[in-house]
Amino acid sequence: AQSVSQHNHHVILSEAASLELGCNYSYGGTVNLFWYVQYPGQHLQLLLKYFSGDPLVKGIKGFEAEFIKSKFSFNLRKPSVQWSDTAEYFCAVNVRLGNQGGKLIFGQGTELSVKP
Amino acid sequence: DTGVSQNPRHKITKRGQNVTFRCDPISEHNRLYWYRQTLGQGPEFLTYFQNEAQLEKSRLLSDRFSAERPKGSFSTLEIQRTEQGDSAMYLCASSLDRGGYTFGSGTRLTVV
């Protein structure tokens, strides 16, 4: 079965520090990849997505992610975090199987706390 | 508001009661998904529809759970004979084919 693994359960950083959150998935076929953010008390919001093309994807709020097919990874990065980035971050995979397999499979999430 | 709408936002029910949640997706989206999220975990897939057809159901969806999307627009998720283990946030999302998924704010269910 397909699965998504996020390496860190809780990350604590100071403002202006650089961020990298790891995400690995297990599936050998073609995938679409996503990062979602959930601010406290709010719903899931899309940060960025990769379908095809340039493996370096830029998203909202200065986030970017790199798809490395050989490593089955899609790590999220931000050069300089802000206190307002405090949230939970979820990596998700959508497996392409023709017209089937439309569901998103989520990782367990990484809680990011940014200290002012 | 053109986002995904879920009602109610909160539901407290006694064990053994039935509950029903509603999701109104973005109008032009043909796919609708239900997920369940518990504290500290990522959303777990329950079921999804393409138009009115229910294409996949997770093994997490026991016989007590049923979902419908009668006219390919809104959807309902019913839980019969609720148990304390059903307490969770129930999320709905919609998408257009394989595009980006838009999530609703969820319905938080507490079974007492």
C-alpha cells in the first residue's frame, strides 16, 4: 500500500532560521505531490503542488519544494521562517492510475513552532 | 463564499445515536472526498465520489458509515450507532479531475 512518511513530528526554530521538512513516499509509479499547511484553528490550505516538469516547485509565502524521484522525496524548504509560519504541515501524495486512484494520502504531519 | 462548506461545524452526540454531516463542494468540482482527522495525525481517507458515483471506500469505513452524493453536488456522511472512537474531525474536499484539492473547515464530532 502507498504511504507517506514525514521525518519530524515537531520542529522548533527561531525566526529567520532556515526550514527543511522531510517527506518520503512509497510508490513506484507516477505521482502528484502536495504540501498543505494547517494554521491553528483553520482548515487545510495548499502551499504548493508538483504534477510534472521542473522538480523545484515554488509555492505561496516563500515556500518551495524539490521532487527527487530517485529518493522518493518531496522536501519542503523556506530560507527564513517567520513567527506566522507556526502551523502543522502535511505532505500528501496522489497516485496516478488512469482515471482511478484520485485520493490523497497524507503523512502524519510536522508541527512547526517558530519562536519570535 | 465559493469554497467548500461543511455543516455543522461541531456536533456533540451520545454514544449510540446517529449523526449526519453535509458537505457542499465547489460547484464546478466533479470529485468529492471525505477524510477523518484525529489529533496529531494526518487526514485519513474515507471515501470519494466522481460526480454521483462512489468510486472508492476505505477499509476504515465500517458498515456503520455511509456516504451519498445523490445528484453529484452536495454529499452527506452518516454514522450510525456512534461510538467514542468515532470522535474526530471529519473533512470534506473537492477537486476538478486531478487538480488541486480544496478542503472545507470540517465537522468536529464528539461522542460522549
